[in-house]
Amino acid sequence: MKIRTVLALTTATALTLGLSACGGGGGGDTTSASPGAAAGGSTLTYWASNQGTSLDDDKKQLTPVLDAFQKQTGIKVNLEVIGWNDLQTRIQTAVTSGQGPDVVNIGNTWAASLQATGAFLPFDAKAMEAIGGKDKFVETALKTGGKEGEDPTSVPLYGLAYGLYYNKAMFKAAGLTPPTTWEEMVADAKKLTNPSTNVYGMSLAAGSYTENNHFAFINSQQNGGNFFDASGQPTFDTDANVQGIVRYLDLMQTHKVVNPSNAQYDNGTKSVADFSAKKAAMIINQNNADASIIANGMKADEYGVVPFPAPADAKNNTASHVAGINLSVFKNTKNQDAALKFVKFMTDASTQKTLGKPFSSLPVLKGRPPSSPRTPRRPRPSRRSTTRARPRCRSCPRRTSSSPRSARR
């Protein structure tokens, strides 16, 4: 079938995007320092990912945190916040050139690809002890740090998960309640779509290969599929994978509940802007969208968040992969001891509490409550007609599945 071939090739290209070169970065120097090298008085370069409403806002949030670190340790941190459209390319360039930062944020689904370059410091037992020990991290978050069975080359910094955001007023006006199945979501989106007024039921970052990878994975999981078998061989063209991708594409192509212009949306901020401007009744986004929605002028009580719905006959109710941002240290840094002190500081409970609220992150440390009030919650039972498809277990919590072997935060 032609569509199967095209989708398999597209998925193969996207899911195998990785970094094949080897080398490293670290303040522009290619020599290594011992873990015991003096840290006080050092200067680190840190590339942070854009987590908040803008690059400038992230600098505003991070600067006092970095100042506190310098006051505590004597280590200065030169900060650069990099947008998601540029971050992976910048890291690739740093890997191949050997000219990069000491510490960098990565999307946790990049971890295995970056680990394979050999450019990043493994968090072996000694390095893990230096940052406070592995036991402080939520186990599922720590497992995103690299290839299974090897020392991770990244550790969790910010936890994220997908949810379905909906406009409360638009739903109320249409007599709708939040959807609990894919079929209900599509039906609601159709009812809320009015192209003549440029209002659509949904907005998607449909031009983002990272977002598309994520939904290919989640939909496959809901269908009981995987993109690799137990031996690591690709299984891209199975029915579960192909139909999962088709289901996502159909939102725009068949159901027409997404503005076709969204095909040019190469990152999630554009769909968030449509939602905030009430040009879309729903978006599927990670929880760090909260700050941007409010910054764009939408009030917190104007929207709700529920789990990303699976089809009524889904094999499982996977609502997200274990999304998030991890911290990595370039192996060739001259400031390894200082870099590990910085990683420890950034993953300490007090720093996590400080940054968790503005960046709307989920906990990556054991025993810490969510900083974001907008973690997806299951809606109340629907009062819709019983002829509508229902989930098989309405009281069962949605499961967050393991990370896809693809790119992105």
C-alpha cells in the first residue's frame, strides 16, 4: 500500500535522526580535567533550553538562580538560552567541532542519540554520587538519561507530559463536556470548527518533526504497537504504527478540524498562540504551555486540561511518553568538578522548587509535589449519549509510557 510505504519511510527518517559524529564540547577546549579539579573560581558555559514564555523571560528566571549558585560556590555561569528550533543543531555543531558549552539542556528523547556520539560525560557511580545520588530522582525520569544498561549521560531537570487543553467557554457554549475518547475529541472538534470565522476545533504544531514523532509514538502505543521489536529491529510499517499516524493526519486531512496553515507550525508556541487567541478550542501540548498561554492573555480559569484521549477500543490508554528536559555535561570540559556541582545544584530540591513554577514542570525528584497546577486530570464522567464509544475502564488512571526513540524534549 502506497501510504504504508510513504509513512514507513517518513517515520524511519524521523525516528533515526540522531547525531552520528563523535567529539565533544566544553568551553572551547578539547582537554579533559579530572573530577577532582578545583571548582571555586571556575567559569562555566551553560546552554539552557527555552522553557518559558520567551528567551528573555527564561534569562530573567534563571539569572538569580545562577547568581545564587555563584554566591554559594564561587563558580560563575555564563548563560545562553537557545530556542528549540536551534538547540539540536547547535549541539550537533558542538559535538563535531569540539567547541561547545560545559553543561547543556537536552530534550530527554535525544539522550540515547547523544550518548552514542561519545561526546558526553557518563554519570557513573562516582559522578552520580557527586550530584547527590541516583536515588533522589524519580526512576522513570532517570531512565530517560541514555541507553538502557549503560551509565546515563544525562539526568532529569524538568518533567513534562502531554495533556489536552480545552477552552471552557467554547465547550460550554456548544453544550460539550471534555472528551474522554479520541472519537469524542474529533466529534467535539467538528462541532467547534467554523472556517468562515477562522476558528477551528484544534490547533497542532503540524510542521514540527519532534511533535509529529511524539504523536506517532503515543498513537502507536495506544494501538498496542512499537517502532522497534525486542531485538532492536525497526517495525515502522506495522498496522499499529501506520494507523496511529493516519489517525493523527486525519485531524487535518479528513476531519478538517485543524487549519491547514498549521502545516507550517514548526513549534508548539504557534498552536499555543492560536489557543490563547481563541482561534482554536483545543490543543495537545506539554504542561509547560501554561506560562505561555497566560502570557498571551488567556486567564488560568478560562481553560482546562484533561488526559490526551485514546480511541474507545485502544489496546492501552497511553496519554504521553515520559517527556522532559535533561542535563548533560560535555566530556571534554576543563571544568568537570564545577560542572557536576552545577548539575547537583540545578537538581537540588530548593532549585527545583524555584524553577518548577515559572516553567510549569512536573517533579523529577522523589517526594516533590507538582509545581504546576495544570497537570492533566481525568474529567468527570460524561453525560453524553450512551451510544457514544466509551473507554473500557473509566476509573483506571492513564498510563504514561516510556520515551520514544526519537528526538525532542
